[in-house]
Amino acid sequence: MILEEAKRVIRVEAEALLNLEASIDRTFEKAVEMILNTTGRVVVTGMGKSGLIGQKIASTMASTGTPAFFLHPAEGIHGDLGMIMKGDVVIAISNSGETDEVVRILPIIKRLGASLIAMAGNPNSTLAKSGDIFLDISVKEEACPLGLAPTASTTVTLAMGDAIAVALLVSRGFKAEDFAMFHPGGALGRRLLLKVEDIMHSGEGLPLVSADTLMREALFTITSKGLGITGVTSEDGALVGVITDGDLRRALGQGLDIINLPASALMKKGAKRIRRDELAARALQQMEQYSITSLFVFSDDDATAPVGIVHLHDLLKAGIA
């Protein structure tokens, strides 16, 4: 019984979404163009469940490049309509199209010089007739068996809002980096904003020895820098190889007297590299791909002398890994 009811609800809402898809036409395109061409903000308003969906729609728009905020219609009646400016686009949401608090602010919206996109389930309602553009969010039935609780209607409303937000995002050429600008505090923002040069070790923190350096000194460099690795450079400063603490353990296991050997005798030629302007998340991808814990950093693809090194621990501390 429970599983059957759950599947019925999902089926009803899925059918409502498919019907919404079939209804999208030039009117939707005009609504998106109206927002793209506005000099103001998008103000979303709605009461009750429509208001809750409206808050999410406004939030999605604001985080994807369209300045938007939610205005509670009841608060609007008592002074908050001053938040609306000439040139704004108001998206008013009401399934019935007759919600009193919403209907009461419609004349004021027009007087303030804002455009109105009406989202309603009744094309003959006051809200639908008042809008400069009407977007139909009607459903054949609610998923609620009593036909009372907003279910399919709120799902359709949310989907319509998402469709508008994403259409605006694509039209503006909004990129992942732009999205990260509005999400600097979360893990997503760190992955999309933090660059290798922001967390790399450079200057005195960069472990490097020349090819003819004796391993007794190279061992000190590996230990003192605390990264378990040192780069090996030629006379002109070009990186020609690396020595890791793993290389040292293997050499000792073979019974080699490494102390008096030059670094060039133990180094592995070449080194995985990354540019300083690459995203730190890209460094993590390379480390996972090659099963390594460090990458030497260069100023550009053709540079031979490293300017830094980034370690897996740095990515962990920065919240990338």
C-alpha cells in the first residue's frame, strides 16, 4: 500500500512535468527575453507554498547570474513594496491566480513601473490577466488524493522556475567560474576558485638540489622541507628529475651506500608538472591519475625551472581533496 502510493505520487508528478514540457512555447521565450533585457532585478513573490517555491526560484537565479530576491506579498502590503524599483521584473506566483495578498499588490507593481510575469494555474484568473506575460503552470490533478495539498502544482512551478533560471544562465554565457564567485564559502567554491599558486610551496619552501649534490645533503633537503621529495636540477636550473623518500627506501633495501652518491645517481628522470594558474582541483586529478602525492609547479607549459611544488596535504588542508 505504502509503496504503491509513493509510486502513484511520483507518476502523477512526472506526468505533470511532461505536460509542462509540451506546453513550453514562444511565451516562455518572451519571459526569458524580458528578464535578459531588464535594467533592474527580478523580484519573485508568492504566498504559502507558492511563496516557498518562489524563494527557491529567486535563490537559484541569484546564484546563476540573475540578480533576484524574494518579496513576501503580505509584507509588501505593509511597506516592503518599496523594494521594487522601476525597471524590475516581478514574477508573481499563485496556482489559483486569486490569492488575495498577491492580487492586492498587482496594481502597485504596475504603478511602480515594473514588468509582471504571471505564473498561475488558471489562465482566466486575475493574476493571469494582469501579467505582461502569462506562464501556465496548471496541472490535471494534484498528487494529493484529496486534491487539496499542493503537490504536482508546486513541482511544476519549481520546474518552470528552474527552466527560466537555466535558460537565463545559458543565454548569459554563465560559466562554472562565475558560479563559484557566488559560492566562495563552500567546497564547490574552493574547487572552482582556488588555484595551484594559492597553495603551492615556493621560495625557501621549494625542495631543490643540483644533480651533483651528494645524497647526504639531498637527504637533509627532503627531510627539512617536510614534503618527502626533492627536485633535481641541472646547472641552468632546469628540473631534470626527482627523488622521493620512497626512492631512498628502495635504494637502502638494495644495500646501496647512498650517502656519498650524487643526486643524479638516484633520481628518476622527469617529473609530473602543472602550471601555477591551473585550478587546485586539477592538481588533485593529476595526483589521482598518476598515483603520486606531489606536483612541481611551473609558470607556463614551456618553462624548465619550477617555481613551486604542491603536495596532496596542501589540497587536503584547503578542502579540495
